Amino acid sequence: MRNNDRVSVMNRKMTCRRKKIYFWAIGLILAGIAAGGFLLFQKNSLKLEEKKQEASVAENIPPVVETAAESFAGTIVQPPKPPPPPVDMNRLKMQGCVADGLLTEYNPDQGEFIGLINRSNCYYLHRAVETWREPPDFQVIEKNMAQIAKPDVVYGMFLAEAISTAADYKNEETGHIFDFGQMCHNDTLNDWGEHTCKPTFSSAEYRDYLEYITHKAIDLGVQSFTFGQIQLQESSMRNYAPQIVKDIRAYAKEKNVDVVIGAQTGNITDAKYLAIFDYIEGGVGIDSNGDVENGPCLSKRGSCWALLWNKAYASKAKNVLLHLDWTGIPSDDLDIFARMSAPGRAATLQNLYGFFKQKNMGFLMPYFGVLYKNNGGCFGPKKRFYSPSDAYSCRDEDAISRILGGS
């Protein structure tokens, strides 16, 4: 074969090879395009299906109902409690009960105490919030309020003349930790036991503490505030009570809560000072027969233990509330009462209630109080406590219910 012929054959072979390579490359490109299109179609189909499923799920989700506002921090903010009804002072005097520490759990048998109050005819729960030597825990108070099934009761708060200098207590709104040592009258340290003192209104720290706890109590619906032995809390230089009472009333008005404010005023006879309060409050000083005296001071006590129904005090006060006094000594009203027979206790309560009702004064029925540890009479959940509950030995529950029920 000639060289020209060989070249021609080789050229034809190379041309065929190029054509094969060209068609093979075109085929690969077309296959890639087809595969890519298929994958894109599949992806879009999946997205469309997901959207259909999401729409189907969304149709079955119930609408969101907002029950409380939410802060930016994510904390649920509960709506404020509606204000309680106005205080009925006449009913307060006729259906008042000493329920000392009911909401602050002073009673070692708290469940029975709650049940006793729920069964009672009590309208006013005097000293339900107790602050004697212990600042109030408002979470505990609110929890126990929720257990009271009686509608429209009036809760009372006692602003005690005894504080603990060792208390660790914080203003939850400002973060300030109260210094109870700054609240004390001079030379009263340990007057009520170790690490205690008598507070003084002249202390700005004490006034701030009172403002904080009374405002918190009003927020929860507490409507009666009683200052314990106010003569021990006042300053010898000036009277601070007018401004403190004014602050409580102003905050209550702002919150649309009707409040009444009283005090254990002792033998104070200053008409202008007594007029600050909606009521004055004190013990009755019974003897072993359940009888009371009518003079300005109880004769069996050395100093003037005031008998507030005497005209020296009552004529200058808006209202007078009386009760069986207690401090845990054998000569106290409640200790004498607990040593009586059951019929004697029933008669004493009926007589005292009727006697003060005729004077348009209120006698508060005993539902809890402290006794002398070796008193020797009937008692409640422990020997140191009185309770009228039928669950314990005094069993005065029915007698009190009949009196408060008007029968």
C-alpha cells in the first residue's frame, strides 16, 4: 500500500474515533442533564409534600388562648387579684374570731385549724397573719388563703411589738436585706427572748419594713391591721403612727382595697391619737368565774392594765374589740378560761359576747392561742395551745358556732 493510501486510511479511522468520542460525550451530558432534572423534580415534589403536611397539621392545632401576660424575660406575670368586698364593721364586731397565725402556720396541726375555720361562723379572722418575732412569708400566706373555703372573710394582720434581730428577710422588689438590729428601741435587746427586741417607729429601717409587709399584705387582700402594744413602738420624741397609718390607707386606696386599722393602745387616753384608728383592741381580764371589772384598770395587775370598755377609753375610740388575752402565763384570760369546765366555758363566752354586744363592742371568739405549758386545763393540738376544735379536749366548737350564728 502506498503511503498516501495509508494516510487516507488512518485519517478515516481517526475521524471515526473522534465521532464516537463526540457522540459519547454528548450522551454523557444529556444523561447528566436528565438526572439533574429528575433530582430537582424529586426535591420540589418533597418540598410540596412537606408543605401539604404542615398545612394539614396546622389545621388541627387548636388556637392559643392567652391566660397570663408574659414578660420579656419569659416569666409568667399573674393578673392582680380582684379587690375584696368592703369591710362590714358591724359584722366584724359580731362575728370576729381570734385566729392567731392561721395563715402563717403557727398551729402545729395546720390542716385541722383550716378545717375548723371553714366549719365556723367567723367573718373576721383576727391576727391571721402573725409577725411576732418572725417576718411574714407571703408565699405561705397565699397558699393558706387558697385553703379557706369561706367566702368574703376579712383577714387580719398583727404588727407585733416583738421582732427577731437574727431574721434574714429581703424586700423582694428592691433586693434590700432588712437590718433588724437597726429597728430596736435602745436597751430592749432580748426583751422577748434571745435575739429579740422591741422595735421603734423612729427607725427608718423599721418604717420601711412595715411599709413593705403591709403593702404586700394588701396586695393579697388583707384588710385589717393591728399594731401590738403601740405605746411600746412609738418614739418618746414624737408620734410616728399618724404617718404610718396614712401610708397604709393611701396604698390601700390606690389598690382599691378597703382596710381598717387598729391598735392595742393600753391606757392611752389622748382623743386625737385614738382617733387615728378604726378600733382599739385589748383583753378583758376575767376572774375564775368568767366575770369582768368595770374600772379603767384591772385591779389584780400592778400597772394599769386597761379595760377598754371603760369610758376613759371607749368614749374616745371609734370602735372597741375585746378578747381573751394570752401570753402563756397562768393568770392570763385564756389560761383561766381553759381551766374551767365545759359548761363554764360556754357560759363565759355567751355572757361576754352579750355584755359587749349591748355596748356596741365586739368580743372576738377564741380559735387559737398560747397557754402556760403546765396550765392543767383543756388544750388543743399540744398542751401549750388552746383550740375549741372537737378534735381535742376542749370541744368548745359547737358552743361558739351557736353564739356566732345567733342561736
